[in-house]
Amino acid sequence: MNPSGKTILIIDDDADFAEALAPALEAAGFRVLRARDGHQGLKLAKLEAPDLVLMDIIMSERTEGFFAIQEFRRTPSLAATPIFVLSSLYDAVADFRVAPEAAWLAHDAFFSKPVDLDKLIQTIRERLGLNAAVREGTG
Amino acid sequence: MQQREREQAAVDCQAGAEQAPAKIIVIDDDSAICLACRKILLKEGYQVQAYEDGLRGLEAITAWKPELVVVDLKMPGIGGMEVISRVHEFDPQIVIVVITGYATIDTAVQAMKCGAYDFLPKPFAPDPLRLIVRRGLEHRRLVIESRRHEMERELIKRRFVSFISHQLQSPLAAVHQYLDVLRHLEDSPETAAKRREWLERCVKRIAELEELIRDWLTLAKAEERVLVAQRCPVDLRPILEGILNSYEQMAAAEGIRLEARLPEQACLVWGNRHCLHVLFDNLIVNAIKYNRPGGRLSVSAQPLGDGQVAVAVSDTGVGIPEKYRRFLFEEFFRIPREEGEAKPGRGWVWRSAARSSPKWAAPSRWKARSAWGPPFTCACWPRRRWPRAAGRIWSRRHEPKREDDSHYR
């Protein structure tokens, strides 16, 4: 099912998080791909050319997501692919929070986990130039 | 975060620069003093520049960034006091030694108050100058070293907080996300199955979270040295027997054969009873959980004389991937789940183990048998050998003889 014609790649080592997120995105009309780490994600992205990437940061390596984002940016075919960071990184302690606008992160948006699904889907639709629409049921 | 990393890099860079001969600037309106100081300090192997007025000296300090400045207190134009305050505005770590022909207690106190490191009254012989410069540079080195340690401690603390935050939030985020989606899930036979499956996953993640919290509490106890304070003579034999008995059924269910080679006599060591129990319990239960079906688990204890006991836990399981072995003793390391693996890692045990009593031997066949679980061998020491030997990896020559290994294979 892919009424929007857009593909989203979730790169996250937490299988449960991706499992919970995927149906919500599918219900919103996206085709969803999943990868468990930055390396696998990059490989899959080169093959499938997703329209947008949802990237976790702390995976098997502490800063794997950061390096994966850099790799995406270095890869010509993926350099312009929007990347949204979804992370629980530092969120509980204000002093440790990664500034969402941090340019060095080379990402497009930052969402702290757990993610507000309506807001995430709306931002994805806006970023991909689709008409903003309220998320339909996930059933 | 970036700001701190930059600071750390600056301190590292500074430390690196300290390897080169120290740079010293001498400022004195008396050209004979300038010349003499320069000559004496050059002979000592320092890089030296000398200036006869405060303004030119300050310009050179900004451009050349010396480690130490020797400055005359009384000069026409910009005097020594002003040089001190302007230098410290520029870089508070530059050490300043004041020289003057008007040496009184008052001027010395005033110069020190302004931030001078020490005071040298004119006339002075070469030796006091050499000594004061050497002491000043050593002082600077210690200040930088101490700053670096402080920053390292700060970095570790920040990593610790962020790591705990992440470890605790990951399962919570997953559960939250499941529940959020479940709220929107319509009722149908297909979704009913999904609902059950996801609720089951939520319960598992919450149990995982509870286990994590217990682990952190144990680790906190270890870090606070509570466990050290609770050390006493402990007989390992009943601990190992008890643990093996408690996992008999679990091992049988997995088809794993348990082998115990425990000596007749007591295996007395000096340690924390609870933590030693947790340690061997974790080693043994992991050796069952991560074994292959129909595999084998061997536990042996071997008194080595001199009150030491060597304990080896060996299994025929998947082992620990090469890439993770160097992290085993890192404070907050947990081995990540591999593809298709259902059980979470429990890396914390190594750290608390190090605090509980034993010394660890490098598993002997990691390189040769990477696909197998190598024997984890540790030496538990008697009281009088503790804690001087703490933290050292047990040397290979103390490992059980090779023929003992054949028993495990």
C-alpha cells in the first residue's frame, strides 16, 4: 500500500520502536522500509532511494546515527534525501539536549522519542510536498 | 556539547605543545638584564625572546603565546603590574615571574595578588632564575594536567548521564509508541492478533526496564565502594554448587549438559558474597542462554595455593564477537542484540565484577575459537593480596594448564 507514492526508510536498532512506527506510517499512505543499523540503512537507501529517512542516533555504536547521516550526505544520490532524527538522546536532561537546529547534525528535523505520530506524519507530508492531512486510523 | 569538545581539544593541544621546548618572554627596560636572562634561559634549552618595553613585550606575548613571562615591575610606560593583568586577560595560564630592584614585601604581595606566580629580587644570580623558571613551568604543567583531569571527569559524568538516560528511555519509548498506535488500532480479527502481540512486547520491554534499573542499582553500589566495604571471607564452592543446582532444569530444557569440577576442600577467597554470587550467576546463566542446543557448560574451581582460587566458566555457545571484546570492561557497555537474537546483553556485570573481588584472565582462545564461548577465567585473591593488585588483568602464566581446557571442549 503506497497511495502517496513515497517511501520512508526507518533506521533504528530498536525493533519494537520500528514495529510500532511502521504501521502508522503505512496507514498514512507511505511505503515503509526498515534497517537495523546505519550500515544496513545506507545499503538499503542506495538500492531503494527512499524519499525520506527516519534515523535513530545511538545504535550499536554510540554515535552511529551521526556517522550514518554524514555518510548519506557524502553519497551523491542520497545527499539531498531529507533525514529526520528520532532519538531519545539527552532529552530528559535539558542541558544535554541536542539542539534541533544544530547545523552540524546535517539533518532536517529532530523528534524526541516517543514520537508524536500526528506531528511526525504532518511534518513528513510537508517536507515531501504532500497535502497536509490528519493521520487516519492505523487499522 | 561542542563547546566542551572544543575545550577538551584545546587542552589536548596545549598538552601536546608542552612537549616542545617552553617559550619564554623576558621584558625589562634594562638591556643588560634582558640579555643576561635570555642567555641563561637559552642555555637551559628554552626558546626565549626579550623586549625592553612593556608594549612590545605584550604584542609579542599575544603573537607568540609563551608559556612563561619574566617581567620587570618598574618600567617606563607600561609597567609590570599592567603587563600581568593584560597577560592574564589574554591567557590566565601564562606563568608570570616578576623581577624588580625595588623588592619589598608590599610590592611582592601586590604582584602576587595581581596574579604573578613568583617574585625575584634584583640583583639575582643565574641559579635562582633557572630554579624559579623551572618551578613556574612545572606549576603550569600541573595546572594544565589538573584541568585535563577535571574535564575528563566531567566528560565521563556527562556520558554516564546521557547513557543512562538513553538506556532507560529506549524501552519506555518503544512501549509508549506501541500504546500510542494501539489506541488508534481499529477492531478486527487481524488487529486483535497484532494487539496481543504488541501488548506482549510491551510487557517484555517493561520487564527489561525493571531489570536494567536493578542492574544500575547494583552498579551504583559497586561504584560507591559499598561492596568493597562489605568484603569478607567467602567460600566459592557452595555458591557455585547452588547456582548450578538452580539452573539444572533450565539447562535440561535447553538440552545443555552441565559439568562441574569443584574441589573437595573449601575455596575461600576475600570478597563480597552477594556480588560474587551475582557474578557467577550471570556467567552461568549466560552460558546456558547463549549456548547452542545440546551444548555443554563447564564450571571449575581450582585452588592455586597462596590462597588464590581460579574459577573457569566455559560453554559451547556463540561467544562474544571480536569487535565487542575490547569493550567488555567498559563501565556501561552492554553487548547489543544481534540479528535474530531475542535476548538482551548484560555487559554491566563485568564492571561490577571487577569491584567484587576477582581478577580476570583474558579468555585464552578468543582468537582461535571465535565461534565458541571461551572459558572466562578469574582469580579470586586472599585478603592480604587485596587491593594492591586490583585492576590488573591476570597474567597468562597463572591460567589453568592447557590440558584443563581440553575438558571444556
